[in-house]
Amino acid sequence: MFRAGEADPARKADPARKTDPARKAGPAGQELPPLTLPITRTLIVAGALASRDYQDVHHDAEAAREKGSPDIFMNILTTNGLVGRYITDHFGPGCVLRKVAIRLGAPNYPGDTLVLRGTVTESAEGSADGTAVVRVIGENGQGRHVTGTVTVALAADAGGPV
């Protein structure tokens, strides 16, 4: 889809989302810029299939309705990936996700919008192992979709195998 070395044009379009391979976490309390994601039927189905989650509620609207849901809904593995993307988009390609601990709340249905926000709760400079911790909250039109924390080793501290 893209030539080697070219970034996704959609990500290039937002200057606030620029990545810096050596970006620092900043002090505790620093807020990351929000990431707004449209929740499409394609995103939900593709995420479920990519994560090998073949539960019908993630791709078959009729089956989802038969089971009490108004439509298909996003699986936790897709949400986990979107949270990871949010952190790596912010901290750059040299960061390594060390731990992602999330909990789901309101479902993500097609046609909604997910807004991810993050706050640094532990700075890399203050930690013994050189990692930062970011509290992440994702909300949609139904309410809070995801909450959790991500522990991330930044570019200068990310050494070792991934």
C-alpha cells in the first residue's frame, strides 16, 4: 500500500501526532494529545479476524442481535491494539510496550467514535527500570470503553530484545 519508508498519509496529516524516536515521557501529570478514531464496521471485523477471534458477535450483525446486542461490537484484542498504537504513535518507533493492562466497559459499535486520552503517571526518569507508566482512558458515545495503564520503555531505555 505504501512504499518502503513512507508513512501512512492519514497519520502524517496531524502535526500534533508527530513521533520523535527519542521522545521523553515528561513529568507525571503530563497529558498526551488525544487520538480520535472512527469506529467502522470494517475496523471491527478486520480486528476480530486479524486476532483470530471468530466469535460471530464481532462480524455477524444478525447473530449479534440474536444474542442481545444492537449490532456487532469490537473485541478486546482490537482495543488492546488501538491502545498500543496510541502509545507508540506518541512515543515513537523506538519505544517498547512492556505491559498493557486494560479493562473494557461500554462496547464500541459501528458508527461511533473512540477518543483515547493518556496521562503520564510515572515518569521514566523517576523509575528504577527506566520505564514510564501512562494511564489510558478511551471513551465513545456510550461512555467509557477502555481504562488501563501501559508501561513503556522509551527509545533510549528500550534496549534488549522485543
